[in-house]
Amino acid sequence: MKRLSRDAWLALLLFLLLTVFTAVSVVQQAQASLQDPPLASYSTQQQGSRALWLYLESQQIKLTDSVGTVFGVPGGIDLALVLEPTVRFTPGEWELLHNWVEEGGTLLLAGTGAATIDLAEQLDVAFGLAPSSDTAVTNQTPLLQAPPLNTLAAETNFFLRPERDDFVTLLANRTGNPTAIAFAEGNGRVILTTVVEPFSNEGLQTPGSAELVLNLLNAAPGVRGIWFNEWHHGIRPEAEGALTSNNWLQRTPVGRALLLVLAIIFIGLVLRGRHFGRPVPLRKDVVRRAPLEYITGIANLSRRAGHRTAVLQHYHDRLKRDLGARYRLNPSLPDEEFINQLANYQPNLDTDALRQLLEKLSRTTVSESEMVQIVREATLFGRK
């Protein structure tokens, strides 16, 4: 029996690791799907809102949670319930909902998540975090008395900081910061609250929660139909090509990655040990760069870096060294003192020309053509 090579064992081990990773991913996705989104109208879990649906249904209110192929508010609806959305609104979706409100609809937005905070910012309302000792909520307006709100045990860690002045505070915490407000938006109305527990299956059982929810709903005039927005809980209609166990490999990133790796492993096993072509020997003659090319390259780099001031300073110091070398003059002397001492040794020295040349070489801002001309003058002067 032929033994498998090291490469074959490595490929088999890689395949087994990918299989385990895929299985773990599938299990994690299945477990995640068992947890319903918070305040989903179909969820019977503690944080769902199925009890709210049944409660409103018992109040003879028309309800719907219909989801189309694209986002939109169904017809015949007066109030849209957006309860703790888990999927952010796109600009187009928010514009559609906002236009619906401005045309006369009522939006009740409740939540403390990132998607809710984004929508509140679109309405010029910011969120704040209250201390743990300031979470109790109290009624702030006579509007919340239909039905009578005798007890109120709701709490929230967040409060609202409106940046607008046309709102009415419905609920507030102990320090007076609003936790539920209402304001007009066009021809419609927006009710925004950070109190979410009374809307849940567990919270609705607390005394006063049902009355609080009805009061918030009654803050919208003439409500005949309510729409639960499940689109932003991730609920989408099942398309014709919906994902199934049969097409999981073709339609998911993990499945396609697994197929690609399997194909690469198969090709590697088939072509294992084969040469891609005849080896080509290296050329023996090595072309080296000319020395002048390095000098030209350094000069071009210096030109690009704009080292013109440094070049002029170099020729300034070199000219003084060359002129004073015969008489052992210190080239670091100030220019005027240097010229005077040099004139004592050379009576025929053109001091004015030397002074002007040293001033040109001391410039800090020159163009490239000016630099070349000044260097040329310095070179000719040093040869006299």
C-alpha cells in the first residue's frame, strides 16, 4: 500500500480544519437565529412585543406588520411603531418615513440602540446617560391621563437632550431630564422615548405599563391603524432564490471560500511535483551603472529637494577659503571684515564686486537659473 506524502497529509489536514471551521460557523449562525430581535411583534420571548400586539388587538385597533420587497409604510396606517430597531435606516428609507410623517402620519420611536440614536439625531434630538440613581420615570403632562395613569414603575438609563424648542415633555426622570417627548413634524407628529421596557412581553405585566403604552399611543390624534416596523428588525420577504441547505455552498461567503480552497487543493495535488516550464539560466554578463550616473542621480535629487540655498552657501565658504588661503585669512570672519583684511594684502582687489558677489551667495531665496548664474560668477571671480 502506497503511503501518502507529506503534501497530501497537509492538504488533508487543511481540509479537515476548514470543515470544522465551517461547521462551527453554521452552528453559531443557527444559535444566533434562535434569539429574536428586541421588541419584535412576533417574538414571545421576554424582550419581544407579542403581548403588546395581542393587547392592542384586544383594544379593537387595526394592526399590521407587513413587509414588502422594499421598505415602505403600508396604506391605511396612522401610526408607525419603530421599537428598538436593530438595523440602521438607510438615507432613502429615512427620507421615505420622514416624508410620510410630514404628510400627516405619526411616528412613535422607542429605543436606546445605535439605530434609534441615529434617527433621533436626524430629528435634532441627542441622547444622554443618566446616573444609576436617576432612572425612575415620572409623568410630566396631563396629556398622559387617557386612560388614567395612577401608577408608573418604568425606568430608563437614558434621557433626551432636544436641540429644538417645539417639543412637549411627556415623561422625565427625577432630575427633570425628558425621557419621552412629542413634537410636530410637518403635518404629522413624532413621539420619541427612551422608555422601552413597558413595550416588552415581560414589562407589559408591570402595573401601569399597559396604561403608559396606551397613553403614548393616544398622544397621536385619530389613530385607526398601527404598523409595527419589522423591516428594521431584519425581517425581509423570502425571495425566489432564498438560501437553503442545498445552495448554501454557492450563495454564502463561507461556502464559496470552502469550494475555492477545495479546488486549489485538488489542483495542487494533481500538479504536485510538476515543473511549470524549462529552467532558464541567468545571464552571465552583468550590466553595471556608470559612475557618472550616480553623480547625475544625486544632482537630480538635490535639484528636486530645492537645495539651492545650501549650494550657494557652499560656494560662499569655498570662495572665501580660496581667496584667503594665500594670506592665511580666517574664512569664518564676517564678510565685511574679511574683505577689508584681504584688501590690505591685495591693493588691486575689486572690493565692491566681491562684496556684491558675497551678498548674492548669502541669499536664501533664489531660482535655479539665478543660482547657476551666481555660481558661475563666483567661479570666474575665484580664477582671477
